[in-house]
Amino acid sequence: MNTTDPKTDHKTAQFLFDFGSPNAYLCHRVLPAIAARTGTHFVYEPILLGGLFKLANNRSPIEAFAQIPNKLAYEQLEMQRFIQRHGLTQFRMNPHFPVNTLQVMRGAVAAQQLGCFERYVDTVFAAMWERGLKMDDPATVATTLSEAGLDAQALMQASQLPEVKARLLANTQAAHDRGAFGSPTFFVGGEMYFGKDKLRSVEEATKAA
């Protein structure tokens, strides 16, 4: 992760994520292979998915397609195909889904400031989509971070700072202003790509740079 401007550099792709999205987790696990093949740097941008849904007048697939069971079944089929294609055998659906991610997303912004962002992201994604933990419970969050060798107290305190809260809101507003309506969303050279199924297009865009 670096500071190159993803709006102007095709070798830097921006990844807008929220820990509450299982598809964002699946992308997170696949991105290292794409980076290795293409030399692309993926810049992770924490956003609040619930806030973005409100701004974009969007809803989660479970809500949006609640009355279309065949659509939901097909979405599950595509997820299983993706998991099998990439060997993501550690994935499990979180039994507490949907999880309120406000605290852990603020924590992601705090982790950027405290210099432990990559480990924090790996830890929380794994807790959500491999271990099936209830990551909107403060005690569970604190224990999970501590077990990973992170300073849980410092992170949780920093997540309550006004500037951290404001940064997460600003990230979310900026995402909407650029056309985003959900997560996972990618920007490569200013072009937007939505969803795990667009990773091939993301890779092609970086190769074309």
C-alpha cells in the first residue's frame, strides 16, 4: 500500500472496502495474486457501507432480492464458484451477518494513523469471514485485536477521535461522489469497477497501463 494517486496512475488501484461485505473479503484474498502478476499496488480505502447505501439509495442484495429467491440462489452459486476457483477454503459465512461495522471501520482509519493498517485489515477480515466472530461486540473486537498482537486499547480509543470519525465519513462521501454505490469497488486510472466478478477487468486495466 502506497501513496501514489490512484486517479492518475494505472499501476495503482484503489479498493473501497467495508469488512461487512463477504465479497470484499473474497477480493482481499485474491488481490495479492493480482498484485504479484501485474506489479499493481492496491490502496485500501475504508468506507462505511451502510452510509454509502443511504447516499446511493441502494440496499444489500439480501434485501434488494428478497422477493427473488432464484436471484439469491444464483448469487450464492457464483460465490461458491469464485471460492472454488481461487481456493478460498477458509471462507465461512458469518453466523451473525449482517454485522454493524461502524466500530471496526473507524478502527481501520485509526489503524492507518497508528501504522498498523495491514495487520488490522487482515485480522478483522479473518475474524469476520473465517472465524465467524461477532465483530460489532466491543469485547470480541478487543480480544481479537489483542490476540493478533495489536494494541486494542489504542486502536479503540483512536477510533473515537473526531478526526477519525470525520475521515470515515469523508471517505464514504467521496466514494459516492465518484459514482460508487457498494463494496467491493475498485478505481483504476479513474475508471470504476464494481464487484468481485470484475477483478479480471481490474487486472486487464492495470496490464494495459
